[in-house]
Amino acid sequence: MKKVLAFGINIVKTTIILSTLNISEAGDGYVFKELESCQLPINYEDRQKYLRLFNFIANFILLLKDQ
């Protein structure tokens, strides 16, 4: 049986955060995990941050396909 995850994406200023929430193994609570975070590129000088952002999106899509 696969675990069902609830995904959260939070943006604070220029940081984007991917997190998950699921029921614990014992079934008596919840497990919250911050999986990944990256900086959003704002100007041309930050263009190298796009690679990290694309990796962030690719990992999120893979997690969604596993559901």
C-alpha cells in the first residue's frame, strides 16, 4: 500500500519550499517534512538559480507521479 502524501508549496520572499504531510506509521499523528527549497531568480544576475528551480519542479512532478 502506498502512502498518500499531502504536498505544500510555500513562498517566502524569494524562497520556495516544498513540504509533505502524511499520517504517522502508528496512526496517532502526522509527519511533516520539508523536502526541498530553492531561491527564485529575480534579476538577470541570478540566472544560475534557474537550474535549481527546474530541479525543484522536476522533483515535485516525480513525487506527484508516484502517488
